[in-house]
Amino acid sequence: MTWCGEEDVSLPHGLGVLRFLPMHGQGLSRSRLRDCAVRIVVRSGGERLKLAPERPSRTLKNLLRERGVPVWQRGRLPALSVAGKLAWVARVGVDCRFAARADEPGVMPHWEGAPR
């Protein structure tokens, strides 16, 4: 699915709703999302996230394991891909390379719905 700036997106296959909450200095940088294809995706394997600038990127598999997400749920968590790069994953967070700076508008994805 492509996100076109809607406040709420109903996810297919009973995966719930993805809400996009306006923020300032938090969430995903609106300027980084502008003019890019923002896709709502699920995990396919091999993805990496960089949660902090001073830290290396980490595999999504390890991040999900650390957060106690059961294996059977991991493939059903919504994620956002910006221009082909993972920017946010439910229950994990925002990749720092897409994070809003303290002085800029952002949007925070919020997933409502647990995998069944």
C-alpha cells in the first residue's frame, strides 16, 4: 500500500489501523517524506534499522527478538518504507535517518491492532 498523507489507513487482512499523528520534533520528518514514495509494508527478511545516530544499524530480526515480539507475529507488523528504505516499524520505532529534528514538523505512526 502507498501512504498518501491520510490521517488513518485501514490495513488489509485484519491487521488493524495505522494512524499518523502530527508532531513537532518527533516521529518521521515530514521533509524527508515529501516527494518520496512512502509504502506500508510487512517484513520480508533481512531488513535493518538504525535507531540512534551513534549506533550501527541492526537487523530487524534482532530488534524484534529483543522486544519480545513472538516469531509468529513478526511478519504481520506494519512498517513504512521510504524510497525503498525502512523508516519505521511497529513495536520498534523510527530509523534515525528519517527522524524529525527538534525544530521541524514530524508525523508519528501509531498502529492500532494486534496480529491474530
